[in-house]
Amino acid sequence: MSDEFRKNLLGPEPTYLPEETDVVARLAAGDEAVDLAAKFPTSSQVWAALADEAFADGRPVESYAYARVGYHRGLDALRRAGWRGTGPIPWEHEPNRGFLRSLYALGRAAAAIGEADEVDRIEKFLDASDPAAKAAIEAG
């Protein structure tokens, strides 16, 4: 049996997004996510932070919108990194966390506004990406 055949039986390789050192440094320095969104509009990490802030402030519709942007920006980044629509997106790889947090936030906000079909789809997508991600996100 060829190595290529065995690899295909195991499924797609995990996808690892590139580091966002400037974004991480600025968030750690206390820069506001709203200011960073204008400087780094492709960063899922920034949009996830905005979604979390809006949700914590009782603004689920805004949280949904921010999370939706982070989700789509993350899909773009995943595709650039070689992702083909399926396969692991490991939480343990820190650059993947912005996308996974955006995905989680999208599901959370969808539940808050009564978008049940989307909640189910997102839960399945998050679990397929990394079954440990939801618990890690909820643990803070």
C-alpha cells in the first residue's frame, strides 16, 4: 500500500494559520480591538475580541456581526493556508484561535438571536475543527 493511499485514509492534514505577531503584541499591550480592526481587518483574532466585547455588553446582534466577519476572514486565511473545507484546525496552535473563537462567538450570538439552524451547523463545524476547542474557549 502506498504512503499516499495511507495518508488519504487518515483524512486531511491539520491546517495551521500563520502567526500574527503584530496583532498579538498590540492586544497584549492593551490596544483596543476596535482600533485594531481598522489596522488589521483580516485578523480573526481582532474580530473575535470585538464579538466577545459586544456579547459581554449585552449586544448580541453586534456580536453576531463581528463574529461573522471574523469567521469569514478566518475562512479566507484557512484557504490561503491550504485548507480545502475539511480537516482539523487545532486549538493548540495559537494562530488558529482567532478563527475558532470567531466560530464559537458566531454560534453563541446565533443562539442569542434565535438562529437555531446556524447554531447546530456551527457546533458541528467547531467540533470537527477541534473537539477540545469549545471547552478551551469556555474555560477562558
